[in-house]
Amino acid sequence: MSRLEIQDENKENEGNPQLKNFIRQKQRKLAYHRMINNIKKADVIILNPVHYAVALKYEQKKMHAPVLLAKGSGKIAKKIKEKAQEYFIPIIQVPVLAQTIYKYCRVGEYIPSELYESVAKVLTWVYNLKSWKRLVGGNFAVGIIIFSMLVIINFMVVTKGSVRIAEVGARFILDGMPGKQMAIDADLNSGLIGEEEAKKRRVEIAQESDFYGSMDGASKFVRGDAIAGILIMIINLIGGLLIGTIQHNMNILDAGKTYTILTIGDGLIAQIPALIISTAAGVIVTRVSTQQNVSEQMLSQLFNNPKVIFLSALIIGVFGLIPGMPNTIFLFFTCLLLFITWTLSKKMITNNMKIAKIPGSDLKKNNKTFNEATWNDVRSEDPLGLEVGYRLITIVDDNKNNGILLKRIKGIRKQFARDMGFLPPVVHIRDNLEIGPTCYRILLNGVEIGLNEVYPEQIMAINPGFIKNELVGKKCKEPAFGLSATWINKEIREEATSIGYTVVDASTVIATHLHAILMQYAGELFGRQEAQNLLEHLKKTVPKLIDGFVPEILSITMFNKILKNLLTEQIAIRDMRSIVDCLAEHCPQQNDIEILTSLVRQKLGRFITQNWFPKNQYKNEIQAIGLDSELEKLLIDTVKSGSALEPNVVTNLVKNVSCALKNQEVLKAPYVLLVNPVIRNVLSNLLRSSFPKITVLSTLEIIDTRPIKFTSIVNYR
């Protein structure tokens, strides 16, 4: 075949080459125009200043990565840059990134994952630039004007005024302190105020002087903050111009436009908080000292006159009618202020009508009246109180010794609650000039139940009972356990400790004594209010346990009395599940409080045994005091007949029990008398007055698995 024939055959099979070339040129033109048109959708243009330009688009909700919208080199790169300037698209020069994207990415595809971090930094810069442009409307001249206004208001008006007020106020307060102190001393000496009120006034004067002195220094910080904002703006502006022209090869106009907007946006963001801080400092410094706090003063002054609120609503409403303003927001606040105005006006009218209806109201305005006695004048005794002499105030005061006694008392209440099963009343502490300066006393419902003396400058060395070496100091008795003790100087603490003494400070002595009192009078501390609080707590923690129990099965009074009986004999009420189960089982058939208490004690037998006779690997048997069978029979007959014991029987019984307790002390066994259940309650009431530390248990309250050994047998002869 000839060459011409071959060409004709190729035309028939593959088409005309000239036509195909024409189609390719058309496609390239269409792709080029489409790419150029897509530039207006781009978020940023990244340049290599000499050769390349790429356009990126990223929508966080629709795209998992940025998309390449356009790329080009030479003339096309120049065209992309011109279009970006036409559509006000941010342009940044990152040569290596632009070259990499141009070589390895296709138009319309996502950028490779290796470039995510670099592109993310560029997009972050773009988003910050857009937010700052929105802040000043894209016009740096407007931004400079707004920034200048804020600086003038903050620096020349608010800050300068508050600094001057703080200086004058601090000087006046410090100059007036001696006169105020003398006035307090004069009132105290004349008897117009007490020691507690004088102390309170001195603390207030000290706080006031510290406040104004601190505000004088704080105003300098506020003023420095305003000056720093101006200097930071100038430094950012100069630094931005240098970075744009030197590092990114931008001309001076582009660098000025870009970095000026960034600087103004950053300056506005810094100045608005500074203005708020300056205004707050001015409000605090200029307030007048009254009984009201700052928030109450502001509310009373802002909302005192309805006319002021109405005028504010009128002005905001006018602004809301101006085209281009955020009308919805302005109109919302207008309606809100009008509602406040209406409410305040209505309240004022109502108050005026009430005053007009009061007979002789005009007379009361012009004449002094005497306050009538009210229930507020009735003094109620605190359930639990601690009174200290004036030399012990230092261990109670929070400002001295960090209030160590208060912390110990809080710890004691927590420990008591964990041990006994209910929260004791709060301990009210006050000073008392009528007792000795180093004395303290513990009160239960206003009645003294404990009195002792401590020395805050010394420490107490307690003899455990086996130390024969005596220390130099004031001899005494440890109040909680009655052990021999000595008040010694703090310098010989190590010597006393090395001998074997237990050394404690004054606050520990008071706290330990208070804890012993709490345990001894646990039954009296548990009242109707504590019973109600316990039930409320159980309703929240175990609601099914007491559902339908009080008052359906058992009244709150009987419930309170049974728990008081248990606490009086040092039996904790932590196991409320067993207590409630036992009472719910027997209450329908029995309503005698003593019998119900006995049944609950038997239910708690495992706890009672463990509490008074702890089991260990060396001792499993129970060592207790027992009764002679003849004496036990006599007591049972007496209880059943309801008659009284003869005086000589009681005397001999008390004498023999005392001997048995001494034997228990030698054996280091608990002071426990084990008796028949019928006579347990009678013997407990009889012996508790003579021996507060004795515990009378019944044989039914001891579990069967523990062997019993009677160390002493008590008779009545």
C-alpha cells in the first residue's frame, strides 16, 4: 500500500488528526477557564514567588482534606495571583510547599496526607486573618480609629482616674487609722462594746487598710497593662512589615495591608479585656463603704429609679430602628428594659399605698420609736458548747496557729460520726472572761459537764502508768482518762519522749477531752432532731429499708428513745439494717421500749462481743465479771415482784463490784459485768452512777462461739 492509502485508512479507523488536535486544544481551554473561574472559591493562594502558584479550598464539614482548585507556573501562576487579588483571596508565600503541591497534586484532587501539617498551618493563618478582618470590617483605617478610641478611654480616662482615687484613698485610710483605733479603745474602756466587738472592729480596720494599700499597687498594674497594649501594637506593626518584606518577599503595600489588619485585630483583642479590668478596678475603688457588698450596691443604684431604666430603653430602641444595626438585639433589650421599668414602677406604687394605709405613719416618720421584744431576743442554749479563757484564744483563732483546735474538733466530729453512727451537734466555741485565763469548760445544753486547765505555752507529758522517773513541772491529771500527767516546757520534749511519756500540746488535750465527753454523753446528744436527720439520710441511701417503717410501724418518739438507750450504754447505731429489721419484726407484738431495746441489743450481739472483747490469736476467751447465783436469784425475784433492794445489799454489791473492777484492771480486761437478761437493765442503771466506765451485758448478747471465763464473782455479803 502507498503512503497516501495508509493515511486514508488511519483516518477512517482513528479519525482525522487535525480534528483530534483541535478538540484537545478546546478541552485544554475549557479546563483552563474552569480552573481560573474556580479560583474565586479558594481559601488561600500559596506562591513560589518566581515560578509556581496553587489555590486550595477546604470545607471542614464536607471535605476530609483540602482540595487543589488550580495550579500553574509562569504566566498561569501570574494569572492565578491576579485573580486572587481581584477576589481578595489571601496570598501567602511558602516556596517549598507551593512547589511540592504543584508537582505531586492534580487539580480537583485532595492533597497528600504528608502535606497535612504544613497546609494546616497555612489555613490557621488564613482563618485568623479572616476573623481579624471581620473585626475591623476589612479596613485597617477603621481599626486604627477604634483602637485609638479604646486606648484614649482606657488610658486617659478610666485608668488615670482610678489610679488617683486609689492613691488618695490609701493615704486618707492610713492617716485615719490611729484615730479609729483610739475610738475603739475608748468604747471598750467605757463599756459600750465588748471584747469580741472590739476585736471584730480592729480586724475590719486592718482589712480596710490592706485593701486600699493593695488597690494602690493594683492600679499601677492596670495602668501598665494599658501602656503595654500600645507598645505591643507598635512592635507587632514594625515586626510584621519586616517579616512580610524580608522573609516573604512581599512589597511594602501588601505587607502593610496584611500585617496592619493583623496587628489592629490583635490590639483590639488585647485592649477590650484591659478596658474591662480598668473599669472594674475603678468601680471597686470608687465604691462607698456600707453594709452592702459591691453587687448589692450596684443593683440598688442601677434599679433604684425607674425613669433611668426607661430613658435607657428609649435610647436603645432608637438605635434599634437605624438601618444596618442589629435590630433584633436592640429591640430585645428595649423590651427587657421596659418590662423592668414597669415592674419597678408597680412595686413603688404598691409600697407607697402600704405606707399610706398605716395609721400614724406620718407620726412614726417624725418620732423615734423603741423596738419591741421579739423572738430574736430569746436566747436558746447550744446543744454543745466550748468556752475558753482569754489566753486560749490563740489556739482557736484561725489567724494564729492556723486554727489548730478548730481542725482537731472537726476531725473529732467526723471520727465520732464514723464510730457511733450519727452526726453530733456542732461545737459552738466562744471566749468567757468569767473563767480562768487558761481554763476551758464543755457545756451540754448550757450546763457545764467538763472543766479543766491547760497551758498553751507548755506541753503535757502523760505517764502511761509504768514510768517512775518524774519530770519537773506542774502535776495534773489528764482529763479524758484520768492518767497522771505533768505540764513541762517544750524544750524538754525529747527527754520526756525518750523516757516513755506521751507528749501532747494544749489543743490535743482539749480535743481528747471533748471526744471523751462526746462518747460519754452520746445518748443525750442524740435528740429528736438527730433522729429525724438520721431517717432523712436513710431515705436517700437505703429508701427500701425504712419504707413504711416510721411512723407506720414505730413512732418517731419510740424510735428516738430506743436509739438513745443504745447510745447511752456506748452501743453504736451504725448497723441500722439490723436495728430496723429487729424493730419491724417485734413492734407489732411488743410496744415496751425497754423490751424492744433488749431485743435490739441481742440482735447486735456480734457487734457487742467484738467491741468489748476483741478477738486475736493470743486470746479468744471472754474475761468478764460474774454474779453469785444467790445474788442473781435475789435480783431476779426483786425485778419480778417490783420491790426494792435492801440498802445493805446495795452497799455490799457496790463494794464488791469495786473490788472486781480493780482485779479487771490488773488483768487488763474490760470493765464488763455479765448477767442474766432479766436483771441487766436494773443493774446497769444501779451501777452506772457509781462506776461510769462499767458496762453491764446480758449472756444473750454474747455470741455462742466465744468461751466465757469469769475473772471475779460478785456477791452481796
